[in-house]
Amino acid sequence: MTTNRTDSSNTDFRNLVKLLDADLAVRNGDDHVFYDQFNKIDAIKHCIVIYIDKLPAACGAFKEFSEDTVEIKRMYTSPDFRKRGLATAIVKELESWAGESGYSKAVLESSLEQNEALSVYEKSGYYRIPNYGQYVGVDKSVCYEKKL
């Protein structure tokens, strides 16, 4: 396993995000347009791609949410590489990078229907918080927070 810190111009990151978006379009159904507007990847400075045998296998990113907080975004593991702990590795690397960059907290939003993702976040020490920002009042969204 090789971990690459990069930005959103990275071709492998962009290709993994295309797969993520296709998956989310199916999972979110009619709600996809709402969620998609908050998931643009132009100019994200902090992205991770994990490679297995030189193949891009998983990705994630963070963006500044506030002065001391980042928002974890664009988490995805290719189906061929699931159940290997890659999502947990991405979360840990993003948290390390955010801490090195001076941030003290991370937040994220996910769908209640993404049980695999929720499990990763909870096992990684994230705790549920009231929905924030654009997710307030969105029944299918669940928000989490963790002090870094």
C-alpha cells in the first residue's frame, strides 16, 4: 500500500471521484442533485490517494470548514479493494495532515444509508452531532465530529 498526498488536479483522484459520484447517484436517487452541489472538487488542496500494487484503490480529501476545523470529503474505496481497511487508513492520514496543518477538529456528513461509511467513522472516533450548514433539516444526512 502506498499513500499519496496530492490535490484535486491528480488524475487518479479525479477518476476515483467519478466512480464515487456514479455510486452516489444510485444511492441518493432523486436527492442526488441536492448533495452533488456540495461535492465539487475544483481546487481542493488536500487529497489522498491510496495505491495497491500501483493501482488507485481509495481516496479522500479535506477542505477548510472554519479557522480550526476541516470537513472530510470525497471518501471512496473501489469495490475491488473494499474490506481491507483502506477507508480507515484514508481517515487517519487526512486527520494527520489536518493536524499538521494546524487544524484541531474535523467534521463530515454522510448518508444514513451508507452503513459501511458510518461504521468507519464511528470506529475512527467520530461522534454524531446535529446536522450543520446545508444539511440542517435533511433527514437522510448524518453529521459527525472529532477533535484531532
